[in-house]
Amino acid sequence: MSGDHYDVVVVGTGAGGGTLARHLAPSGKRILLLERGDWLAREPENWIASNVFVDNRYVSGDTWYDEHGKPFQPQIHYFVGGATKLYGAALYRLRKEDFGELRHHDGVSPAWPISYDELEPYYTLAEQRYEVHGARGEDPTEPPASAPYPFPAVSHEPRIQQLADDLAKAGYHPFHAPCGIRLDEANRPYSRCVRCMNCDGFPCLVHAKSDAEVLGVRPALEHANVTLLTNAHAMKLETNDAGNAVTAVVVERGGETERYSGDVVVLACGAANTAKLLLLSATDRHPNGLANRSDQVGRNYMFHNSQAVLAISREPNPTVFQKTLGLNDFYLAGGELEYPLGNIQMVGKSQANMYRGEKPGETELAPDWSLERVAKHAIDFWLSTEDLPMPDNRVTVDRDGKLTLAYTPTNEVPKQQLYDKLRSLLGKLDLNEGHLIRRFAYMKNEIPVAGVAHQAGTCRFGADPATSVLNVDCRAHELDNLYVVDTSIFPSIGAVNPALTAMANSLRVGDHLLERLA
């Protein structure tokens, strides 16, 4: 197949690439999907915590380096469907305010080159495509929406309903978290989702998670004009003599080098790997890397200033599917808050084997019964504070392809304040007061930058070629046929999960490409 020409070549099949492929597929245009990994195996280990969290069965063997040259294993996944294969399927919209400038403790979060209103129809379409469950009107920070959620909110189990009631009684505004799971609570015998505990951070054995393989790539492949190549690692992009168009994607597959060309080439490799591919594609006309005249490729890396914590409930917490509640009362400045603190949401119910994976040293001598007892009483929270796009937080690559990720945290004060806010609430929530246990959720490696699930920002889009990599249509300023549709395009990241925004923007760019290719 090497040498074949396509209308569109898409590199990467996650939230950006998989969504785009489905959107373009009905056009009849010849579309090639290149995926570095393979199909994720459906096997019993999908749902075994020790395999997923202790053995890191589905984590790539990549080695990256921090700014001090210290190697680490990023928690990154290369499969059809990309990172969505193991994500928590929390499909939030950014708040409307996130699209404008926001003053934070450590600086200003920049405005996007498009408004929330421009992206809103695509948020609605993305929620429909990814079968999102939710309830409008519960979250006071929720932006306007042109349609209800396509599916009703996932119900709280009794202990989480009690938590929601206690928060409301204390004057807060808990809401049903938007969930991308294929659950039919009104007809459980026919529901694809069985509402199990092995969802957040696990692959779904029964394809009940709204991931980009199940609801992006597979629907796209129903069209004969769409071709998928797995185990196809894009190594570089080649350009024409003028340097203003990509002529081929150079791929390593099965030990052989292959080249594929397209009228349009779209990158959706994730923020770090999209930047890496552009930097490795340097030419005489693009000596600092492709699309990098602005020197912005790889810069402004963000991944959220996050923390996973658990509180110990006085009574056992028998919840199975816990990820149904969110709290945004501290998301925006106002009242007693001088600046935004961030989002609080439930994270998947912790299990004893997860602790061994997250903290192997501390739990090595702990008997199984003690960890089981902690898990039995644990209520688990995920706290996200926005980190700011800083030029020196960046991805760089040497000639051998060695990827270095330099990162200095921002907004550490509001991160701690958000933690303190939750800790101060514990007594009102029938939890052991003032005590939270920090977790390294989904990370065997305690190096913070290893947690790359929310990576963003290395190829920001904007109107000014001097300060951005891509234009408002997410096309490279310097190349007529090169686009990017993953989270690397984000000028800022907000404080909620980025997947739905990547999906929505991919649909927006998809409409532009349909017009271009018509």
C-alpha cells in the first residue's frame, strides 16, 4: 500500500483523529487512518486491577526525559482509540469563561481565537456522537447549551447520593457528572454497560465506554472509503521543494519504511507526540521543525495541576460505579474567591491492588486485609486546577528522537486551596474530618509529568502567525495542507477534562475540511 494517495491522511485515532474520521467518512473521500498501536486486546486482564495498575499492562514502553535528564515512563497508551481506551469518560464542556482571558493566581490564562458560542454546536454534536449522559441546569457554571444531553444523567448510588445531599445541605451545588458510558438504566437487560467498578482507568471489555475506537473508528470503517493501518508509526513528514505543503507521511511498519500521501494531512498524535513529529520533520526551509517559524511548536505544554485524594467514610462505601458527581463551586473567581481554584469530581472507586500499583514502596509490607479495609471505606475525589501555558514548559527532541519534557508547575497556591476546601468540608459530609489521603491515580511512577492523560498546548492555534502554530481552522500557518486536531491546539486548558473539547473542535475542523474537499 505504500505510495498510495488519499484525499485525507489522519495520523492518530484518539479523541481528535477517531472523531474526525467518523465525521469525514460519509463524504466518500478516500481516508487513511494511521495508528501507531494495535487494537487493544479484549481479554480478562482488561478488568483486573493488578494487571492494569500494578503491571502497567496497557502502558507504552516509551521512555521520556525530564529537564534534568532523568528518564521516566509516561502513562501513555498507543491503541486504536488512543488515550480514550483507558480514560474515565468524563465528558465536560469548558466553561464559557474559559474561552476568554482569565486572571489566575500565577498569571493570565489567554483567550481562545474562537468563542464558546462558535464551538457550542459542535459540543452538542460531540455529546450526541459520544452518547453522553448528564443533566442540564444543576451546575451554576454550566455554559449555555442548544440541546439537552442525549441521555439522562447516570444515577448516584446511595452513598454518593448521600454525599450530594450533604453538599447541597451545606449550600453547595453538586451536579451529575457528564458520563460517556453506554448505559441504559431503564432497560438493564439490554444495556451494553453493566455499571462495573472497572471503568475509570481500565479498558472496557464489553465496549460499553464511549471511546474513540467504539464511536469513532469503528463507525468510520463501515464506509469502504476508509482504510485503517495499525502498528504504523509516523516518523516524519516530507514537504515539497517550496516547503509549503506536506507531500508524504513517512511510516515505520513491520520493520519497513513506507510513505503515504494525501491532499490533506491531519495530525492527532497527542500534544507531546504531535510536537515531536513536527520537530523531527525539520528541513532546510523549516530548520527549527515543521510549522515552527514562530518557535512555538512544543511550547506551552499543559496537563492540569491535578491531585487524586481519598477520604475515609465513617461507614463503608459500597459504591460500585462512583464517577457520577461533580462540584464546580470553586471553579471561577467571585465572592470570597479572588481567582479560580478548579473542579472537584469523583474518580473511579479505588481498589486495594491500585494502592500497590500507585505506592509500591509504602504498601510493600501492608497486609492485603488492611488495604482492603481502606478501599472499603474510601470515597475518591479528583481535583483539577488550571495550569498556565508557559513558554518554557515544553517538549524538545534531539536528532535521535529522544523526547524531553520540561515542566515547572503553576498555580500551586490555588491547587492547595482547592484541596483545603475539600478537606474543610469532610466533617459536613459524614467523612473523617480534616484527613485526605493523596493518591497517584493511574500512575505507578510518582514523577508528576508521567501523568499525560490531559496533555495539551504544544501547537496552539490563533490568528497571529508570530505567536501560534496553527490558524483558526487549525491549519499550520506555513503549510497549506497540514492540520492538527488533538489537544495540542489548546491555548489554555481550563480545569475540566479536555476530551470533549478535542472531540468538538475536531468536528468543527471536519466541517471546514468537508468544504475544502467538496
